[in-house]
Amino acid sequence: MEVANNITEFTFLGLCQDPGMQLVFFTLFLLVYIVIMVGNLLILLIVFSVSWLHTPMYFFLSNLSFVDIAYSSATAPKMIADLISDKKTISYWGCATQMFTFHFFGCAEIFVLTVMAFDRYAAICQPLRYTTIMSARACVVLASLSWIGALGHSLVQTILTFQLPFCDAQIIDHYFCDVHPVLKLACADTTLVNMLVVANSGLISLGCFLILLASYTVILSSLRKRSAESRRKALSTCGSHFTVVTFFFVPCIFIYLRPSTTFPLDKAVSVFYTTITPMLNPLIYTLRNEDVKRAVKWLWSRKVSLREKQRNILIICTIRLDPHLTSPMYFLLANLAFLDIWYSSITAPKMLVDFFVERKKISFGGCIAQLFFLHFVGASEMFLLTVMAFDRYAAICHPLRYATIMNRRLCCILVALSWMGGFIHSIIQVALIVRLPFCGPNELDSYFCDITQVVRIACVNTFLEELVMIFSSGLISVVCFIALLMSYAFLLAVLRKHSGSGESTSRAMSTCYSHITIVVLMFGPSIYIYARPFDSFPLDKVVSVFHTVIFPLLNPIIYTMRNKEVKTAMRKLVNINFIFNKFTLKITWTCFVKSFLCQVKNLHATGQPEANLLRVPSPSGDTARKAEEMEIENSTVVKEFILLGLTQSRNIQFLVFVLIFIFYLIILPGNFLIILTIRSDPGLSAPLYFFLGNLAFLDASYSFIVAPRMLADFLSEKKVISYKGCITQLFFLHFLGGGEGLLLVVMAFDRYIAICRPLHYSTVMNPRACNTLLLALWFGGFVHSIIQVALILRLPFCGPNQLDNFFCDVPQVIKLACTDTFVVELLMVFNSGLLTLLCFLGLLSSYAVIFCRVRRSSSEGKNKALSTCTTHVIIILIMFGPAIFIYTRPFRALPVDKVVSFFHTVIFPLLNPVIYTLRNQEVKSAMRRLLRRHVLC
């Protein structure tokens, strides 16, 4: 009997249906996928490049990294794309291909992990015979058997599944094609197939897991006879392997070693073994492995000579033909010149032709191609300018090591990464554009195709696309620009110390100024265009001319007119005896800024607040005031608020509940362990650790305000909080949060005195001063919180009473007030937002000063100071970034608000114990002493 198959495609229900959470997961999994790719590729590069890692263990580790890249790529790109897509479909054969590749690489990972356990067993239990047992031939045979076994497993799974008929049902309740969700759609009896699948997948997972447990048990029992040092090293290696094994096998056993029935946990568990585990591999094997960390440092400083291999027109030919222009700076300059030629050729020829034709049109394919190459080359140029800043840093700050640092290999890698980064950025932009429907009109108010104009003519709501594009283009531009400005500011500060060296200093400063000019003229227009909502302004076309036409013109002018070496080489090249005339390009920035501010002012003057759009015009004068007072007096007072929570999806709620519960279990013990360590160890009596103990206490208290309530709400049907409970939560949230912000400022001051005034440190930061500063910051947090609560209490709340958040905070509570809150919002933005922003800028400035002063210290002191300050800067960025986003803008709801709030209420308190224990040698040593004293004894 012939089996008919009517299905040509399947539809995924996806990870969740909530649009807000889809955006959250899109951002989260995109970052995770980038970590997976970069981390595993880094491991492959290290293992293949460093000779002392050419051992069996690292051979299998490189295989594991390659498997992780392919394994995650089987599901993650499709899942990430579906999170921002309305129609989540996959073709029949696409589903079969995804299932085959997923099980092929997944089973390969299982077998590779088993082989790695055998390798560790041979290394630890048979050390004298290790090189004989794990010979090169044996390693290749074991790796080949792993891949062959995975191929056989995957073929069986795919053939068993897709030989079944699929009649009408085509909706897969999952985010990728796996065996169990697809089998449910078959219109035939699947009992036998289910049994075979359990035998094939489930028993393989369980059998390998038991073998691994047995092997590591034998290894651990044999370690008792070894020395303390060898035992510690072996435990560290085995511990990292066992962590990967547990995170990978337990979810696999849960999914595949049972009948094909659906549980609410299935999607959440699948996320762990399809996405989380491939990310943990590079993190665990780099953070916990001393050999790999040492190899990274060695690879960074390898010595290889540089030889020029680039082509261009005048600048490229000059650099190519002149033997004096063979340094890395001119290699990068040649690449920049090539990018400028390409960048201007994308828009200028078409624009010139359009001046002479009546109908200025471009095909849809041509428009997408122009958009792709514009962003590909433009982003590559931005990254290349960042690389050139690093080159100048190495040349000026490390002149003796410059040839070693900027060797040929590193230069080629940095240029390749610039191109790769531009390609990824451009692919994201084009992917977001191509999926949009365009019904009409089809007029672009510009002279070339760019995302800001194309998005406007889509016949669908493009808010999410605009947000992602601003994140992709605008944030990249802003971050790179700020990083470049800070790097050149640092370089110029260093050059001031060498002002007496004459010609060399002038030469270095001349080079830096030419780079800065390029950076400002490149990034200024880009930030103006892409780092804002895609609304039309009269200046847009003028600014676009600057970054598409004027800027590529300035590169050859600046680098030839300001660089004596290039000018000399050009004279030799073209055999000309006259002197180049200097000229200066004066840009009317004052007029530009005034015009822009006028446009913004006019826009705000014509716009209306959201609240006014729904307000009925009321009488004026006393009648209006009396009517408003009567309305408030007669209104029903809200006694409780309903929290809508982080998400409404039951499946996602469980996943988030598990994650937050794990985070909270780390936050409380971690921060209290820091407090206990500092209190019990006499070596940690410095003011730094006094403030660190207080920071740990604030973190534990800060998370206690939000996390327990949020966890309880995940398990509750009705998420309600009383009015008084809401005000209390809001008070303590801002009290502790404000105190923590001020404490970070105090810690920055402490580091400044310790590094810049070391002889006065014990005098300035005496116990009395420390206690005074501590009381002052607690008092400051209290005053800040009292102002917030006082402004809230005077507002009437008539209804509705639903807070679109998982805790009570100022922006959400204010929206429910039944009166005009413009003045209150203004005061709160001034109280919270401006205070946060000023503290953040002050902290960045103080650490910039500290970093400049640290350069003069000895190598040991410099490393120690940099390690301490770096931990503080990381804490500051993660603390202040979300707070600035939430509180320094009008209180209007954005889809990312919950995600950002989640970061500064849950993630940030988690990072304090992690960063201060993993990056601080003194705290780690004190903790080891504490554990040996109270646990091991």
C-alpha cells in the first residue's frame, strides 16, 4: 500500500507567543549564539596555533568545540529568526535536514565527551602508559568512531521519523524539528517507532552518562594517593569536564528516555541542551583551564614579521611601492583606502546618473543589494578605525614591543575580523528588511536605499524592526565612537608626558589628530542617522551626503596632507617637485547643531503627550479646577495593584522561575560569603574590603526586595500587592539602590586615593572617614527614596490597577495615577535619572584618571591596580547602564523595559559575588583559608 504525504511545510509554535518576551529571547539568544561562535572558534584557533596544546586532551577539546559550533547552528539561527518573524514555517525537507544535523552533531558530542573521559582516565590512572595508549593513531581512530557512530544514529532517527505519513496536521509545538514533536503529527501508529527512538536516543544517552559517571568515580578514587598539587590540577580538569557532562546529559535523558508525551517543561529543558551547553564549553574550558588561559596570552604576543600585500589607487600604490611604508599603520591605511573606494562607489555613481534622468528608480533587488553593501563596507570601516586606534596605542604606549604586538598574523586577523563584523552586521540589517511586506507607496525620500527610508514604506508595524536596527547600527556606532574618543584621549594624555622629546612627540600627535579627524567625521553623521527613531528630518539628506560622499573624500586628503611619510613617498612615486598646498576643511558645526536643535524643538512643540490623546477637552478656569477636585474626591481609591509579571506564558514562566531561583540561590550565599570572608580574615581589613562588604550586604538586601516576591508570583494565579506593600517595596528599592549607587562613587574615590595618593592613603581613608562616608551614602539613599515616595503618595489612584511589571517601580505606578503627572515625572527624572547619569559620568572620569596614573606604576603594582579597578568598572557599567535607560527618559512604556529592569534587579546583584571572587586574588585566597578552617577541618 502506497503511503501518501500531503505535507509540504511545518509551522512552529515557537518558544513563546508573547511579543514582549519574544523580543527578550531574541536579544538573549542572539548574545548567547555570538558567545558560542566566538568562544568555540577561539578554542579552535588556540589549539591549532599553540604547540604545547597538541596533546590528546586538547585534540578532543577542539573536536568538541567544532561539534558545539555545528550543533548550535542546527537550531539557534532558525530559532532566533523566528522570534522576530510572524510566520514560523519550515519546509518538509528543511525539517528533515534540521533533525538529521541536530542528532548527528548531538550524538557526536555525546561520544566525544565519552572519549574525553577515557582520555582523562588514561592520563590520571595510567600516567606511565598514557603516551602509548593515547597515541596519535588511537586519537584519530576514536574521533572517527565518534563521528561514524553519530552518523549511524542520526540516519536511523531521521529515516524512522520521515518514513511515516503526514496527512493534515502541520503545527509543531516546539521551536525546532525534534523527533517527539514531529512524531505526534504522523497519521499512523507510531508505537513501534517511539520504542525504537527511545532505544536509539534514550539508551545511548543513559548508557554514555553511566559510563562517564563510572569513569569519573574511578578517577576520583585514584586521586587519593596523589600529591596535593597533582590532585588539585586533576580535579580542576575533571571538574570542568563533569560540569559539561551534567548540563548536557541530564536534559537529554529527560527528553529521550521516556514515551513521546508532552510536558510543560519540554521547551525549557530543550533550551538547556541546545543552547546553554554549547555556550558553557568555551566558558568552562577557558575560565577554569590554566593551560588555555596561558595559551591565549602567548598567542596574543607572538612574534611574526609584517610584509605589505594590499592594493589601492594612489594611497594603496604608494604604500605598496614605497619600502619605507611597511609598518602596520600603513597596512591598515591601505585597507581603509580600499574600503573608501568601495564605500563611495555604492552610492555616488547611481546618484550622479540620477541627476540626468527624469525617473530615478531602482529595483527591489538592487535596493537590497545597495543596502547590504553600504552597511557591510560602512561597518567594516568603523571596525577598521577601531583597529587603527589600537595600532596607535601599541605604537605610542609600547614602542619597544610594537613589532611584536602588531605582527603580520595579528594584523591580518584584525582586518579579517573587521570584515567579518561588517558582514554579520549587514546580514542582520538585510534579514530584517527582506521579511517586511511592501504594498505601497514606493517612493524613498533619499538618493540611495538605506534602512531608515525603506522601513518607513513597509505596510506593517515596524517598531520591533526599528528597535533591533537601532541596536545593531546606532549602538555599534555610539559604542565604537566613545571607545575611540576615550582611547585617543588616553593616547594624547600619554603623549603630554613625552612633550620634551620633540620631533617624535609631534609626529605621534600629528598621526593621532589625523585619525581623530577621520573618526569624528565618520561617526558623527552615522550616530545622528542611526542612533535615533527612524523619523524624517530636513537635515537627513545633508548628513547622509557627509557620510557617503564627503567622508571617503577626506581620507586621502587627511592622510596625504597631514602625513609627511606618505607625502614624501607620493612625490617619489609620481616624480613631482612641487610642494603640496595645505588646505583645511571647515565644517559649520554651529549652524548644523542649531538647525538640528530647532528641528527637535519644533517637533516637540507640535507633538502631544500620549495622555492628552485620550483626554476630552475640559472647561477652563475655576470650573475646570472644581470639576477636577470633585472628580478626585468622588473617585474610588485603589487598595491593591495587580502585577502582570515578566511573561504570561506558562512554559516560559517555569523556565524563568528556574533561572531566577538559581540566581537567587547564588546571590544570597555568594554575598554573605563575601561578608563572612571579609569579617573573619584579618588580611582583608583595608577600606576597599570594608566597602566591598557593605556592597555585598546592599546587594543581598536589594535582591531580597524583588526576587522572592517575583518567584512567589510565578507559582500564583493572582499576582496582587497591596497599595502599602507597593509603596514599601518602592521605598526600599530606591533606598538600597540609591545607597548602592553612592557606594560605588565612594569606592571609586577610595581607589583614586589608593593609586594616586598612596602615601596619604591611610591618613585620608582612616576608619573615621570610612564610617562617615558610609553614613553619608546611606543617608543619601534615604533622602532620595523619601522624595520618590513623597511624590507618589500625593497622587490619586482611581483605576485601573494593573502594573505592567514584576515589581512596583516609579515609571509603572505613575502611569496609573488619575491626574496629570507631568511635573511629578519631571521631578523624578531629575531626582533619579540626572543623579544616576552624573554619578556614572563622574565614575567613568575618575577611573579614566586612575588608568592614566596607573601607567607609571611598576608592572606588579599596575596589574594589581588594574585588576581591582576593572572589577569596579564592570560593576558600574552593569549597574548604571540599565538605571540610566529606565530613569533618564520620559516614563513611557517600551517593550525592553522589563528586560532592563530584570538586569538591574536580579542579574546585577548576582554579578557582585561572581566578579569579586573570580577576579580578586586576595578574596579567593581568603575564601580558601576560610573553607579550609571551617569546612575541611
